[in-house]
Amino acid sequence: MKSAKLIVTSLALLIAANLMAQQGKIDNWRPYGQEGINIFEAPKEPDATFDGLKVRIGGAFTQQYQALDHSNNAEYDTITYRGKPANGNELYAIAPGFNLATANLFIDAQLADGIRVAIENYMSARHHEEFWVKGGYIQIDKLPMFNSPDWFSKYMRVKIGHFQVNYGDQQFRRSDNGNTMYNPFVGNYIMDAFATEIGGEAYLFLPSGFMGMVGMTSGLIGGNVQNVTGEDPRDPSIYAKLAYDKQISDDFRFRLSGSVYMNSGVGRNTLYAGDRAGSRFYYAMEPAYYLPRGATAYIPADATGLFTSGRMSPGFSSEVTSFVINPFIKFKGLEVFGTYEQSKGMAYTDPKAEGAEKPEARTVNQFAVEGVYRFLANEQVFVGARYQQVSGELNANIRENNAPKELSVNRLEVSAGWFPIKNLLLKAAYVDQKYQDYPSSSILSEGEFHGFMVEAALAF
């Protein structure tokens, strides 16, 4: 089986290499290399011309070296491992080394004038080492079947399929498995709003720089047609975005966006747990032994099973209402990007008051600010710093005075990077993350991880 996978992957890479010299031009599309940095929604190009079916094969690859330390001050938690007592709050013993190389495969096709399709794949990921499909969608910027009415070609867009929902702007600056070119840092946000869902989005682009979007999806990470009456609510997710983006002068660009995402009842929403590829900080603050979901015996920690290291999901899997505001300023080589986010929700499995039909909603806030300075020819070198904090009722099961306890996590990351060419990026970063207000019974009590990360990435 492994040999067959190797043969298929090798053939795919050979085909991709053969097609590189004859890549088709894709309209209204975000490049995967350095040219794609600081592009948010894919550009709207009403004057693009079509001269036949075009296919483009692309890819992205990232390799990391990690040198992190972590510590906590949690009380001894007695568990049984292989018939002997062990400490469930003992941290995994980490040492410097290379993480798993991650890779993406992109297939983009221009099907008709103003109509393109994208298929996004993960060839290797921390949580899924095998080849698997992230999603695929069709983007419609013109209506050639209706003689391409001018109003639609200039101002409208429709996106349909299984795609990354357009909530917030940070998603356009994050690492997506093997594609880390857009991220000036190594880590994504502590509370990482990223989800792939099935549905549609409609856009309005105005010449003034305003953009509006409304979307509706299934609210689930995948498909589900099972009918379990009264036990499996399946409300759709409704979300919207309004942005103003203007190149005010040759040196100054300003963008401000606001997004809202709502789901009033669903079996398993993953707005903050949708990244199945895995986080960048392997084993950080993870236990030496853990109990997999549905298992009865503890097993040694592994990077695949414990793939969310360093991230915090509030667990709003049943109901969620979130909004986020993102300002972005670029003056010459200086970029400043900020986030203020508030999310309110709950899971049906959260503790609930006696006699209550469902648990009370919890609230979590996230704040982040980052500054990046790019310099030299073509902005090929950069330095940056990002500070972020997540605080609120992060865990329904950590309680104080019969209510969820207020917890907080903060991270400082300082980075530097160099683009030798537009499709290759070398990055180094120092990260320090602290966990505050966790009780001594939690493995995160007085927790901290810090150290250096080195990352090499390519994308085309």
C-alpha cells in the first residue's frame, strides 16, 4: 500500500514538473508564492480575457526544525499506564529536532470566461500523513451562459463548493499545512478561526474599495445526510463580511474589515477546530500519556493524535456566534495587522444547571496585533513581532463557584524571513506562550513553552 502511494505521488510530481513550463493563466486567482502576500479575497478582474480551457498545477512544501522547551506546575494526577501508576499531568519529553515535512497540491482550472475551479489537497500533514482532499469549489465572476451581463462582470462574484469560509482576515495570513508563504510567523493564532464547510458565498465589489459578502454553509466540516430526529440538529451557518480596502497612495494602503458568523444549532461545528492539518508546535504542553477519544487505555503521546499543540479551541461545537474586526495598514515596507474577536457559544456536552434544557453560553475574547517591516529589493527580507491573548471561559469543565472559570493564554512571537526568490522562503522565529489562571489539577497550570523554530518553505 505504501509503495502504491509512493508511485502515485511520484507520478503526480513528475506530471506537475512537466506542466510547469506550460502553466495556464488563471483569472481572479491568488498566487501561492510571495506575489500572494497581502492579497485577501481573490482579486476581481472584470477585463480578464478567456482564450480556452487552462489548467494550472501548483504545490507548496514546508520543512521545520523545532527547539522548544515546556514546563508546568500541575499536581500529580494518578493514571494507569500498562498496568503501572503514572502521572497524567507529566509533560511529554521534547528535544530539538525536525518536524514532519508538510505538502499541498493545488489544481486550478479556467473553465470558461470568468469561471474557474479550484481543488486543494494535502499530500502530507501532521494529523493526516496520507494524501487527502481539503476541498474544492467553483468561482463565478462572469456569466458567459447569459452573454456576460456587465453588472455581474464588474461587481459580483459567486463561490460554491466545499471551501474555507470567509470569516475574518487572519485566515489570509495563516499557514495552511504546506503553504506557509503568506504567514510572516511560524504559528497561527491561539484561537484559530479556520473551517472548511459546504455551501455558497455571494460577493459585491464596488470601485470605491468597499466589498460585501454573505454566505451560508452546512455548518459541518463534511457532509451528513443521516436523519436522527430530535438528536441531531443541523442548522446552517450564516455569515457575512464587510470590508474597505484602498490603495490611498503609492506608499499607503488601508483596509478595515468586520465579519460575523452564526450557527444556532448543529451536531459538530468546527469554526475553531477545523484545521485538521495540525499546529506547528509539536508536543508543546502535551502529556506524556493520553487517552484517545473512545479508548479505555492510555497510550504514549504521538504527534498525529495530539495535533493541536499550542492552540485553544473554546469547544463551541453546538452553538456559536462570533464577530471579528481586522484593521490592516501598509506604509512603504511597514505592515500593521490587528484582530479583535469575540465568540459566544457552547457544546451540548457542557455542564448545565439542574433542570436546564441546555448549558449556558460561554464567552471568549481574542486580541492580537502584529507589525512586520519588509525591506531590500522586492521586500525580500522582513522582521516582525506578534502579541496575542485569548481570555474568557475557555473550558466548560474548569469551574469556579459553579460557573466556568476565567482563563487566559498569551503568546509573543518574534520572527525574521528571507525570500531568495519569490517562490522560496526561509524563516526563523522565537516563541513564548504562557497559560494563566489554570487550576493545579490541570496540566496547563502555570504552563509555558518557549524556544526557536526554523522553517523553510516553497510554493508555486
